Amino acid sequence: MAAPVVRSVTPDQTVLPPGQSTTVRVDAYHPDSRVLTLAGRVSDPTGATWDSPVRVDLSVPLTVQLASASPGVTVTPSSAEPGRFTVTVLAGRGTVTLTATARDGAGRTGTGTTTLTVPLLVGMSAEKGARTQRAVADYPGIRYMRDFGTDGPDADTLPELPALNAGKFADAPSAVMHVSWKDDVEQLAGWLDGVSRPIYLTWYHEPMGDVAPAAYRATASRVTQIVAAHRNRRWVLGHGPIVTRYWLDEGRGNPTDWGYPGMTHYGVDCYSRDTAAYWPASRMFGVAFGKVRAAYPGIRLLVPEYGLSRIAADTTGAGRARTIREHVTWLRQQNDVDAIAYWNNWAEFELGDPPMEATAWRDLQVGSA
């Protein structure tokens, strides 16, 4: 007997941001299946007769399964429709391979595969409250956003972890939130109890000059331990330090000051206030990224904050629109970069007027530029 054949494995969406789901349909058959049509005559009690064909289905029953060895993938079969599955991805940028297997009663199998792409997350951040609400309204495709937490009623001025049912988590429900806090790292365990959407984590963003490197590394390593032991760890796409491009480049900073055991990501906030010329991506990101890559081969990279001043000669904004497109295109070509968020908060960086800059960023968020 022949083996089953998987004709196709077809997802409704091939590009799937973290936390989202898509339907995948598997079309499989067995070559030994047959449908016979037999001639027949039917009569009723009055003696009337007429010819009617009879169909005999000799199909070979198949069991169809869908699975993935990629991390963070959940596959749920439909109870109503064999061969239909819901696939949810909780992973950072990359390619997810799905393998369909059709098996007959004798154990013979056929397989087919398809892939899903988790894209570079392009988003926007602003001060919480009205500014964030306006950003979400003006840029509805935001996929990645920073939340810095807020200081609570305690003895220090360090921000705690943010509320999960208010603030940015409520205002930007579809964004992957990158959460930072500076208060007690041990808050994380209890806070993770309530997490139900994908997040990135950073304890004490931009610690340069505020925390001694050895103390930072020792404290931040608790993030690794807490996440690894927590039942909601699947929602944490990654965690690691955030420093500035300026500190790494002009400041000649050493990225190993802030690297800690178990970190998965390294964030670099990248700004240019140069009003004479727009920098190429090699300067805006490349020098700083190169230092991090050399120190930590294989580490994932993030641009949690990005801002570009419009140069004096660019009166229409066309040059800045073109440059941010070039910058994000370059980041998409870097397979180790997971996300970028524009810092649309300060007047020197804010997009929106003239409109071509805002249009460029809206298009970049949904991958159409």
C-alpha cells in the first residue's frame, strides 16, 4: 500500500507578531482511497422502478497532526474540522516551521511543512497618559512600546513595575510592551503572576552613572532566576540591559559592564540630534551594535528608543521620511534585531508635521515601507 500524501499546509497569515494566532489548514489524502460508483435499480411498493447510481466510499482513514519544534509555539486542533489548527506564537523575531503529519492505520506517514515569520516589531513610545493615547490613535499599527513604570508611595523615587490593567497596558492593548523598572528587583515574581500578554523586561534601563556595574550585574541576574522559575515565563520574550548609542560610541563604553548571566537581549537607545546631516544606519546603529555583538556573540538586539532630529535644510520633512525608511530597512536586514520604537515625545524628534514623516512611520509599523 502507498503512504499518505500531504497536499498542502496553508496558514491564513504568514506573518505573525508575538502573541497573535492564525488558522492553518492541512489538506491530506491517501493514494489508495477510492470512491466507486455502481449502477443500480430502485423500486418502490407500487412497483415503479428507476435507475440510481450507488456511491461506495473506500477512503483510507487518516489522522492528521500539526506540530512545531520552534520555541514558543502552541498548536490547538479544531474539534469541529479535522485538518484545521489554531497556531499561536510566543517568540521573538524569526522563522517558525510547522510540520504536518498524516498517518494511516498501518502507521504509514506523509509530511508537509510551511513557515511563519515573526517580523521586526516597529512601534512607538511616548509619555504615558494623553501622549500615549494620541500616539495609539495616530499610529494604530504600533507593535512595540516602552513602559517605564511609575514610582509609588514609598521612601524612594525609583519607579516600580507598572499596573497591568491601566496606563499603557490598557491604552495600547495590541503592542508588545517592553517594561522597565528601577525599584526592588524582587517585585518581579509577584508582578508576573498577572501577566497574560507578551513582554520584554529590563531592570534599571540606562544604568550608566547611576549603578556600579558589579552591583548591576548581581542584581539584574535575579531577573534570569525569577523568570526561569515562574509559571508565566512563556510570556517573557526576553530580558536584558539597555544603554545608549552615545555611551557605546562617543563615550567608548564597554557593553560587558552591564551584561549579566542568562540575559537574552541587549538594548541600545539610538538618537541623532545632528541638524546638519542625516546619519547612515552604519553610524546610527552599526558602531554600537558591533561592540555588543563582539562582546556577546549571538545576543538578540533591541532599539527601545529611536529619535531623529530633522536637519535644517529639510524644510518639507521628505529627507527625514526617507532616512527613517532607510534605517528601518537596514534593521530588517539584521537578523538579530527584534524591535524598534520611535520616541515620539520630545519636540526635537516628534513626527506628525509635515505629514510625510508620520506616514512613513505608519507604513513601517505594518511592514509596507
